[in-house]
Amino acid sequence: MTLYFEDLTPGRVFKAGPVSVDATEVHDFALRYDPQPFHLDAAAGEASVFGGLVASGWQTAAYSMRMLAASELNTIANGLVGLQIDKMMWHQPVKPGDILTAEFDVMGRKHSRSKPGFGVVQLAWRTFNQRGDLVMSLENAIWVATRDSAAAA
Amino acid sequence: MTLYFEDLTPGRVFKAGPVSVDATEVHDFALRYDPQPFHLDAAAGEASVFGGLVASGWQTAAYSMRMLAASELNTIANGLVGLQIDKMMWHQPVKPGDILTAEFDVMGRKHSRSKPGFGVVQLAWRTFNQRGDLVMSLENAIWVATRDSAAAA
């Protein structure tokens, strides 16, 4: 079962997850990509604006991508190819031990003017913790092949 | 030397990098967070819209964060605390062996209405490869303490 532009009707919702926020993974990611004290050390986290050790916001995005890539949306014909991200916000800290889930809502779509056989689909990502708190949200334009183009190939 | 809101005058530019895009790191990141064939396998990459194995767009963001966290901006009093990302775009594929640099431009700023002693600073991130091609750009609002608040503490 392959998803094409025609299948991504506005209002359709794809649920994904859960993933567990692993303490070792949080430490490794921070050390490589975002080595700030509040991502690496419990005492520094407690002294920070977050009041505790928190995952890098980029790691929350990466975990959300993991959930997206394991969702039904991973059957999009040409893969998950992002064009643009807007309104990416971190609403609540994410901490080791949290369990995340995500929802991907189709907000709108349009055929490409520059590339026949493709369209741009607008997705809203929302990531939640185990208490149902929204921890991250964003809007994401992706590039999706049309079924017509596949039939013609 | 600590940076406060007052120091981040519009027009100021912070340069950062380089970082090398390491083939093992690209593979590990993709396996964990974005396991799509065109991020994991050379043949699948060649058959994809990218025409070759490419790093996850989220990894390019993570490498850019690494450069930011190693730049002079890592001396911001309260750390690098992101509020929002907009207009994040991937302009060119990033491939193993590429060497990335980044520029962080102060675009604007305003005092916080809700939290005295803090302000919001707008940064433009631009990430380039070794040929000078822009590979990623975004706009990022960050949360920065004022010098006045530090003096009063």
C-alpha cells in the first residue's frame, strides 16, 4: 500500500509512537550536537531556566521524525522529503523517562506548478508526553508524487 | 565574557564551524531517527529524488546546532534557549564528506512583555557547504537575559 498526493486529503490524521526518551540517548545526542550544561548534567539542569535536566529541542524533533518514519506516512511513494518547517515550538520540557506520541494532520495541499506529477502537502506535527501535554508542534511542507505520475511511469 | 540581550545588536554576525559530515555519523543518525533508504544506502540514494546518499535534514540542523553551541553565542548568560523556528529550508543535499560552516545573524530583538529581565532575539541561521552553497537556512527566536537583570540579581 503506497500513499500518493491524492490520498493525503485535508483532515486526515496519522497517529504515531510511542517512543521512550532514553537517558543515555539524551546524553549522547547532547554531547554530539547540543552540549549545553542543562542537557548534560542534572545539577546544571536544576540551576537552569528548565529546573531540571532536559533533552535538546532538536532531539525532540529527531524523536518525532523517528515516529513519523515509522508511521503509515512512511509509505509515501517518494519517501518523506521535507521542503520547509514553520512555527516549530517547544511547549514543555522533555525529560529522560518521558514517553512520547505524535499526530500528523494533513492541513492542506496543492499541485506543484514547477514540477508536474508532484504536489506539496502541509502537515501539522504535534508531539505529546505521557500526561497528554503538547511538548512540540510544527508545520511541515512535504513533497509528494501524484498517482497519475506513477501510472504514467 | 558573557553575552546579554544588550550585546545582541541587529546586524551583528557570528561565524561558526567548520564541521565535517562523517559517513558513520550520518548512518548512525539515520538509523536512530530517520531510517529512510536514501539516508542509509548508496544504491537507494542513487535511485531517489536526491540522486545519491544524503544526510537527514534533521542531521544538518543538528550539525548547525553543534556549530552554534561552539560559537561565541555559547556565552549567552542563560544558555541557548530556543522559542521558535520558522522558514527552515533545505536548499541543497548534504553528503558524507561535506564540510559545513555557519553564520548566525542578529535580525532583530525586543524586550519581553511577560517576563521582565528577558528579551527575545531573532537569529537567522545559514549553513553552507565547502563550495559556498547554502544548504540550510532558518529563523530562530531565542530567549536572552538582560544585563540589567543580571546586575540586579
